[in-house]
Amino acid sequence: MPATITVPRDAPVGTLIGAPVSQNYTFTCSTNDNFYPGNPRQAFIQFRTANPAAWTARNGGGIIIPTNLPGVGLLLNDTLGITAPMGNDFAFVTASGAVVTNTMTFQFIKTGAITPGTVAAKSNLFHFQWVVLGLNNSTNFASDVYVSLNGGTNVNVTACSVSAGSANMTVSMPAIPTSALTGQGSTTGGTPFSLNLNCQSGSTVKITLNTANASGTYPGVVQPASGAGFAAGVGVQIRDGGGTPVSFGAKTVVGLSPDGVLSVPYSARYFQTGTAVTAGNVAATVTFTMNYE
């Protein structure tokens, strides 16, 4: 299974987490005990579990076993579709000497509020068993094949999620006359905005702001879109809640996450970058990335 998986804080129950892992299992029917080609009997390999009461069926296919971590289950399914913890036909053969293969898929799934930690190993996660229809004496069939979970996956939960209103946010700045900017470095039209996060307490929150069009001269200034209809000689400066221009590309500590809403204040303002300003629209794009430790 994956070495590390990270679950978004607000991921709904039923969310598949981490990458799926597939494993092929191949069986050879080698017995000659009252089992002949053309006989209506069939040999089945059945999927079974050691503790059926611990498993639950998943709506949409597969069954889920809880792990040692609250809120983290392990979803199992195969190409035929597993619907119960006992007696699922995994594959079948109709002749001695036949070889058959089927694929199991494993993936972690959110089953409730998650407690971060490490998934423990589990022996005898499930087993495969030969069953022959119409034949009671199966003593010459191979012993059951047992499969175990190796464990060791570290499960993390992001401390915060971005509020809906802060994702793909548009900040509307006021219309101004070109005369409001009086020379290179002059500013006007300050507009506050906040990035709001929904958090659980206990993590250090860091934010990184980036733009593809940062000014090489003025800190925190985004060179706006250019071309027909756009203003010239003016950019947009982003400042933090204390009024300091941001440093694009730098990871900045916001503070410890609370149990609830964390609001990170910023402001945007027009910034004259050229010797002259021509009228037009102004548009600038900034992206932000959150980190939690």
C-alpha cells in the first residue's frame, strides 16, 4: 500500500484516499479426484474473510474492513465484484489442469472522522478457498491461500480546507481616474480581502503566494494583463494584513490553526510602475498554496 496518504479535512465519508493497488492471483487446478472435463461439476476459488462481522459492503461494489485508525477503512474488490465477506466466487475452472487468474484491488477509504497515524499490519486479511460443486470429498485440493496487509501507511489529514468563497476568488477593485496615480511608485484604490480557511486546531499554517507576472522592481506588484483594452503603466500590489508587500514565492507563516475559521487578511491596490499611465482595464492573477506542519 502507499507509504503516505493525505486526506483533505472536509473530504466526505466514502472518499477513496491514496492510490489504488492491484494484485493478481493465479491458481492451477491440479486434482484428479472425481473431477473430469465435461463433468457438470465446477471448481471455484472463493474469497472469504476470517472475521465476516467486521466487514461491511460498500454501495457501488466491494467490501470494507476497518483498520486500526478510526475513520480509515480498506476497500477490497475484484473484477467479478465482491459483495459479501464470505462465499464470493473469485474464479472457476471446469477441467483439471486449468489455470485461472483474477485481480484484487485495494484502496483506503474514509469511513468517518479520521485519526491520523500509521496503518498497522494485519495477518490473514482474507483467504482463498477451493470449493467443488457436486463433490464433498475435496481432500486433494490445495490448502487455503492466506493474504495479509503489510501495513506501514502513514495517514495525514490536512489541517485546513479553503472556504468555498476563497477558492477562485475575484477581488473587485474600484474604478479610478488616471490622475489618481501621480508618479512611479504612487498607489491608490486599496481594497481589502481575506483568504478564509476551515481548520482543526494544532498545526502551523503557512501560505505561499505566486504569480507568473511579478514585477522585477517593485515588491508585491503584479504586472497586469496587457494588450487592447488594458491600462498601461500600472500594476496591482498585494500586501499582507500588516500592510507589508508580499514576497512572491516565499513560504510565510500565518500562525497556528484554530478549531474553526482562520481568516488571513490581505489587500490589493493600484501601483504605478511606468512613467505614464494610460486608461484601460486592469487584471492581475495570484495563486496561493497552503502548507500545514
